[in-house]
Amino acid sequence: MVKGKHESVSSEGGLKKEMEDENEEKKDLHEPVSGEGEAYPPEIGQDQVAEGFEGKPEHGEIEALTGFDPSHALTEGTPTPFLTEELLSLQEVHPEGAPPETVCGHDDRVQVTNTTAIPWRWICQLIITMANGGTSRCTGWFFGRKAVMTAGHCVYMRGAGGWARRIEIIPGMNGASRPFGSQIGTSFRSVVGWVSDGDPNYDYGAIILPDNTLGDRVGYFGFASLTDASLQNLLVNNSGYAGDKPFGTQWFNAGRITSVTARKFYYMIDTYGGHSGSSVWRFQDNQRHALGIHAYGGCPNSATRIIPPVFNNMLAWRSL
């Protein structure tokens, strides 16, 4: 039997078993996770949406007021963690053979100074200890109470020995400041298409934290699977921890989706190495829904699209 490429894979227990139709001798490589026998990619007939959660900060928030820079107020009187030479020298993770994330034309990225506000606190600096003992960094984002989404190549790195050993998740990191602290994840998820085949169309993964303490405090993105028509020319947002900027600083850019394929979508949003795994999201009616996982450069840069099999895996991972 040939495995569906969107079949969920865990760092803890190998492949999850897929329902098998006794009358089928083999399954299509692109069969959805549901295992209902439908050839993939099916036409996406309607939008699917999973809502987010704004979180419950424990110590109050600063009101947004034009002209007031909250960065000083947020750090005044608090101890500043020391940025070690080891942290400052961390390299970004790149998929093997792929172009790095790219600044396209004029660089108009803007630094996020108030990383404790929504949605910036949902976005995390990831510090990765790889299977071979090396260290690297990526970006991730909360999509559930104890679930952090990222690129597949940030949790499973074939050239570095496979599954990461551990990943430190630091939401809303701002230079040396860790306003919400951090948690260590050692439980990871991805899919057959990435872990077995290294196919960039399936480059997505997740980190499952040991408890929901941090996720309940900061909140999390919703996510959605949208039709081609809904995605085309849509204005979207991206923010992440860029490797060409001071370590631990978060940088934002936005733009329109320029083209859509069955498993990816493309944009001229400025990114850089270190943004891998960041959310590409729609902000509409005061709701923020991730539509893809940023993973590749090349101008246009691209995201792994949240299509129904990805959406279903994310729902399952969110509920763990």
C-alpha cells in the first residue's frame, strides 16, 4: 500500500495508521488523510475556518495610543536575559537545495516593537537543537492551546539526522526580552510527504508542548482552508524572526497573493532566513486566520497552503 503524503507523522511513534479499504490494492499517493478513497487534489469547494483565541494575559496590557512607544514601558524595571554568543551565532534552517527566503525589491519590513500585543505574541522565536547536536532557529506560531505550527524543515531535518531533539518556543520575543518566558517542546508532528519524500509541497509540521499554560496565556491564531478564488489577489500578512536583523527581533511585512497552485501560494512579501515556519494570515472582520506556512524564497516567496488535508491535520494536532 502506498501511503498518502498528508498522512500524519509523529516523532514519538512513527506513522499513524490510515484506514484501508479492503477492496483497494493500493492508494493514490495524493490521497487525503481521511482515507475515503478520493483522488487528490480535489477541487476546494468551500472555505473552511477554525477560529483563534486571544489569550488571557496575567499582568494587564498597555493601551494602543498613537505616538506612544510601549517598548520602554514593557522592559523598564525587569531583568534582561543575557544574549549569549551561542544564541547570537545561531543559523537559520533552510530546506536542502531550496533558495533562502528573500527580500523582493524595496525592503519595507517594519520591526514589531510591542510584541506583547495581539497578534505578535502568538508568533514565536524557535531555538532548535537538531538530532546531530547542532543548533539553529526558525519561526513558529500558536494555533492551539499547546500547539505551535512551523515548517516541516524546522522539526525534521534529513541532513541533520532527522527529528529535532528539542525546540525552545519563545512567544513575542523582543531582543533580549522574553515577556512570556518560554517552553521546551520534544514532541513533533509532520507528514509522510515531507518526512519520507522531502517534497516541498508538504513542508509543514507542529510542536506539541507538554501543557497549555503558555498557549492559554498568549492565545493563538485561527486558521482556514480557502478556495482558489478566495485566495487569489488576497491581501495577507507575515511576521517572523529574520536572520538579517538583530537576534530575537520580530519583523512584519504584507502584500497580495500573486498566484495559487493546488498546494502552495506565492507573494512578494519581504522575508529572510529565519522566517521559515511563520504564519501567512488574513486579517478580516477583526479575525486573524492563518492560510499558509511560509517556507520558501525566490521572489515570489511561497507558503505551504492550508488545504483540507492540512486543515484536518491541524485540527487533530490542536486537540492533542
